[in-house]
Amino acid sequence: MVRLHTNHGVIGIELDAERAPKTVENFLKYVRLGHYDNTLFHRVINGFMIQGGGFEAGMRQKPTAASVENEATNGLRNTKYTVAMARTSDPHSATSQFFINVADNDFLNHSAPSGQGWGYCVFGKVVEGIDVVDKIKSVRTSRSGGHQDVPEEDVLIERAEADA
Amino acid sequence: MANSAAPGPVPARTATIDRLALREPIFVSDLHLCAQRPRTLQRFLALLGEIGGNAAELVILGDLFEYWAGDDTLASEGGQAPGGEDPGADDRVGVEVAQALRRIASRNTNVYLMHGNRDVLLGAQFVQDAGAQLLADPAIASIGTQAAPARAGLATLLAHGDAYCTLDLPYQAFRRQARDAQFQAAFLARPLAERRQLIGQARALSETSKRQLAMQIMDVTPEAIAQAMRSAGVRHMIHGHTHRPARHDFLLDGAPATRWVLPDWDLDATPPRGGGLRWSAGELRTLSL
């Protein structure tokens, strides 16, 4: 379990190391390095997802390590309150950014092992602090620093902790 | 971010979005904006005025501009074109459109921009000036996403459309080159005047070959469309490029599927053309001008 201590409360995420071993290892690496401490949920779209783990306050992007293989073929689906890796349009480009689905987002699931079909790899789900996720998804957003859907008041991950 | 001190304009290859949730979008493409088509430009600017703050999203699926020589045209003072025409007029169109897009973006209409075949060099500076976000081609949108109760929308493949004209082999070879990062960097490193001249030559050639080719070569091939939709796991698609506005209902692997083709814009032609699609009351409807 990983706990994200945010300025809206604690979000507990149960990781699925069996179905998404490389992704979970990658995520835990960033947790243990303290990468997520003082990062933002910087892209918040109610009805879709809340994304974070890549920017500090002021929308300053943090450097990351090498990208991780996309394990979206694992059969886990992007259902409400699952956690998945964010990435660029390159399927295997996920590094530190992740998102929490706040709806059943079937269109993010794997459909084919090529280009658009790769989908987004689910590697865990929220098991504590669903109310915190619901609070975050409803914050007011606007455009900031070339990004859309940025919370007007910072939604901060103060620190991330892993059990054991 | 776009604060580099590189000598040339910066291509906008990075930070593209390939999945997005749209609440109440308007889709347009193939506006081919340029100084030579003043009515088209005015109608587009008027549309932006109408939708500013009233549509949740404006999605431009390529060929916003007739051509794009590089983002340094945004700061260019014009100068003299070899042919004698005033390139500054087109530069001013670029600046005006970026400002108009930024105005609606600041009124909370999210602006999404996809490259077309003509404006593939639209770069990081333009995207930033316009307050837009760049879409990958193709991208998948969930259209009609609702916050409460949370509901995902209609999963729809968005594309410019030129990638599916697979029978046009010379064009596909050109397309690969034009989208190659190294080719773009090398091209953008040339002086602006030289880039304008090269683009002018390429456009003249393209007009000639278009007139010589059989029309069906220029349309998408059904197999390429089916493959793209299958791979994306969707049954709906919106694209432009072909200038053949239509709604195609067909069977994909035995189940109903729909492909919408956006119209091109030319309000300076007779009869005038233009329009788009709008998500309204739970479905995609034609947006007439």
C-alpha cells in the first residue's frame, strides 16, 4: 500500500504487483526516492481523471528516470478509482506521472498491441480516501503555464509513503 | 517548455495528448486560413466570438492554416517575398488567430489543436500563444463526458485523415518525411525567407499533381479506416482532410460503426463552404455556419 498525503487528505493505493510487476516497481522506486513529495495533481478533469506526480508548485516539471514498459495487456481495466500510469502518445513512455480514474474510462483500456490500441496500464486502486479523490476531482481549474485543467489552488502531494 | 534559446523555431512534437475527455466540444478542420481568404478568416473569428465561453472545448483537427513556415512568423515583420506578395499578411493572420484562440481559452473553452498536412510545422510557440494543447494524430476522445453522475462518453477516434489515404503512395512518403523530427529540425533551421520559397514551390507542385490524380486516390481507403478503428477499440471516428463532409454508417466486424468527415472551409468561394460538428443533447450534430 502507498499512502499519498495530500493537502486534501490521505489517499491509500493498493498496488497490484502480480498483474503489473514492472509498473509497480517503477512507481515504488519514485515513492522511495521521495520524487512525489511536494508534487501536484496538476491535471484535474471531473468525470475523467486526476493526474499528478510530475510537476512541482508553479508547474515546474521534475526530471525523471527512464520510462517503463507498458503493461496494459494485463487485463486490468480503467474503472472508477483505479490508478494507472500517464504517458505521452508513445505507449512505452510512462515515467513518474500517474492518474486516478474518477469514472469508468473504457476508452483507456488496451485494445491492440499497436499505436492507439496500447491503452493505459492500471496498476492499483484507491482503497482509502475515496472522499479525498472526490474532493480533488471537484476543485476549480483553469489554464496555467501552457496547461489546461490546472487546479486554481495547488492540490499538493505533501509526501508519499510505502508500507514495508 | 518553450523558453529555449535555439536559433530556429521549435517543433511541437512533445507533450501531445492522445486521450482526452470532452464535455461539449465543437470540431472543425481544414480551415486553410490565409490572408487570401478574408471571408473565411472573418467567419472563423466570428465563430470563436460566438463560442467563447459557450462551448467547453474547441477541437481543431488539422489544417487550421493554409501553410505554416515556422513559429518565427509570429514575430516576423513581414519582409519581402521573392514572388513580390506580402508574406507579412499571412504572418498577421497567424498572430490574429493565436490571439483569438487565446481569448476563448481564457474564457474556459479548452482549445485542442492537431497538426494537418499543411500546418505540420505549427510549433511550441504557436501552441503556447494560442493557449492550446496539442493533440497526437490520432487521438481518442471520450465525447460527452459528464462529471455528475460520472459517465464516460462516446469513445471516438480523432484524426486529421491524411494517414488513411493509403493508396496515395507518393503522398504517404512525403507525409512520413514531413513528420520526421530530424527533417523538421533541419527545415526549420533554414532562414525564414528560404522556407517560404520552398513551401511556395511545394504548394504549386501539389496543386498540379492533385489535378492529374484520379479523385478516388485522394479519399481514405475503407480498410485503413477499419484497421485504425479496430486498433483503437472504437466504433466512432471524426476526421477531416478529404473535403468530403459526410456521415458514414457502416458495419465494422459485423457491428454498427460511424465515421464523420468534417467539411473544409472556403467562405470566399461560390457557394461558400464551411462548418463542423457539435456535441449537443447527447449526440453529434452538424454545425452550420
